[in-house]
Amino acid sequence: MAKLLTRFAGSLQLLFVVAIVGGAILLSVSLKPDSYSRPASQPSDAPVVSVTLPEASSFQPLINLNGVVTARTTTDVIPQVGGKIIAVSPDFRSGGAFAKGDVLFRVEPSDYELAVERTLAEIEAARSELALLEAQSVAEREIWNQQFADRQIPDLIAKVPQIAAAKARIHSGEAARAAATLSLERTVVRAPFDGRVLNTRLDVGQVVAPNVTVGSIFSAAGLEISVPVSRENLAMLGEPIGRNAAITRPGSPNEQLTATVVRRAASLDDRTRLSTLFLTADDNEKLLLGEFVDVDIRGEAALETLKIPVAALTSRDQVWVVEDGTLREREVKVIGNDGEIAVVRNFDFADGVVTIPPANGRNGLPVLAQVEDDLEPGGGLTADAD
């Protein structure tokens, strides 16, 4: 009987232990999260992202460029005659301004005046000799006709070659006089156009040689603005020739000048590989040679464009869109922005553009999209210059 009771007690203890273990297992299972309680298409950890539907609009980019004021041509001042400088205009100094026809400087004219007098004397001598030869020719013809009426007088006796030589000396003298007179006139050097002096060291008392540079000048009307421009910006400009531009000088930010694109360089810059546009301003008097200026040019209107928040850009040309409940990366072409709104070429934005990209974004990531209000139009959009 005692053995039976002992065996029964052991069985009860075993059943008790099994019951405790089973209860613990059931409790742990009941406390475990139910991973199958939600549909697979909407996982419990899918992030919520805000999306916007881009606004379609046309866009005329305002392209911001930099330029430098250059002279279309710089003219070297070279006297055509040599001699001592006897006068220099106060306007013929570096930075000086002058008008067309103004006297820049004078060369000592005495030698050239004497040359003119010498040629005049040579001409008079040749004319006197011609008169004498013509008189002798008349006398020789009378004597010949008296003695040889039936024969032609020889040219040498009639002074024909001598008279021709005298006439030639007169023509030569007149040419020498014209050359001497021209040299005398060239002792006074005048401005060929309205302009300014770039540099010169000429002063009274110096002796200059002919055909040697004594300074450089440029035409005030010949000032233009040289503007380097990239291939991308040229594409947004369309045909640049004839387009208007606004010029702002760094020293006068509140004063704008108007300019027009007049031509484009025939080749790319060897160093920068950029093209160059040349502009002429309506008021060149306010420009200084060599100064840098800001140039704003309106480009060609782009019709198929979209507006998106600048914050939606994950890089210069990438955005996230929501497509069928998942993130998808899209490449975009940004052509302008105002700091908050970017203008891009038309693209497939699916169910909307993610306005604030998630930090762990990847292609195919399930997300819950929440559509925001429409974008407010951006103001003062400018082209996105490279």
C-alpha cells in the first residue's frame, strides 16, 4: 500500500511540472507580436511620406552671368614723321578723354617746312628750264625751215626730248612738294575718333622716330561687354543675338544699364572651353575698361516645365516619387529656382513627388503617401546656371 501511494505522489509531481511548463509556453506565445495580423501590402513599419503634385507651367529663365568690359579695338598712336615733340595736349595722358579731330601732340615742323620750300624751288627751276627749252625749240625750227624746208626737223634739234625731261622734272617736283606738304601736316597728330587714352609716356622735348608707338587709345563707342557662357545656358537662351540684357556694376548696384547681345565668338575659349557673347550697352560713358559687371539675360521660354519644392531634391538632379505605394528614384533637369521652388523639365512623377525625402530611402521601399496642398507659385525664378 505504501509503495502504491509513493508511486501516485510521483506521478502527481510529474503532471504538475508538465502543467507549469505548458502554461509558460502558452503565456510566451500569447505575448509574442502577431506578425501576420496586418496585410503584407501595408507593413506596420512603413513610413509616412508627404508628396505633392507638381504644378505645370511655362518658364522663361533669367540667366545670371558675369562679364568684363573690353574695347572692341585698341589703337596704337604712331607718328608717321619723326622729330622733337614741341607740344602735348593735356588730354593725351593716361585716362584722358578726347574728341575726334583734337590735337594730341605736335612734332617740330621746321625740317618739313624747309622740305616744302626746297621742292617749290626745284619746281620753279624746272619750269624756267622748260620755258628756255621751248623758246630754243621755236628758234631752231625757224632756222631749220629756212635751210631745209623740204625736210623734217630732227627731234634732238627741236629740243623734244629735252622739253619732255623738263616737264618730267616739274611733275616730279610737284609730287615731292605734295609729299613734303603731307609730312608737314603729319607733324600735327590728331585724334581719329572720340575716345580715351589707355597709356602714354610722351612729353615735350622727347624725340620720336617715325612708325614707333608712343601710346594707346580706344574708342568710347567701341566699348563692349565680353560674357563667357556655358553650353547649357546657351541652350536656355535660344538664339542669343539681339536679346536684351540688364547690366549691373558692382560699384553701383542700384543703377542698371541696358545692353544688347550683338555677336557670339566664332570659337570656344582655349582655356575654359566656354563660348563668349559680346554685348553693347546703351550708355558706354558709364563703363570703365576692364571692370567686371553682372549680366542678366532673359532666355527662351520653356513650355513643358514643372514646379517642385527645392527640398524635394536629394541631389542636383534626383527626386523621390511614390509609385504604387513604393519609393522610386527619378532623374530631373533643373532649369531654375528661387530658393524654395525649383523649375524642372517635365517628367513622370507617378503618384506625387516626395517633398521631404526619408533618410533611409531606397528604390522599392513601401511607404504611405500623404498628399500636401498645391505648391504656391515661386517668384523671381532664375535659371540654374552651371
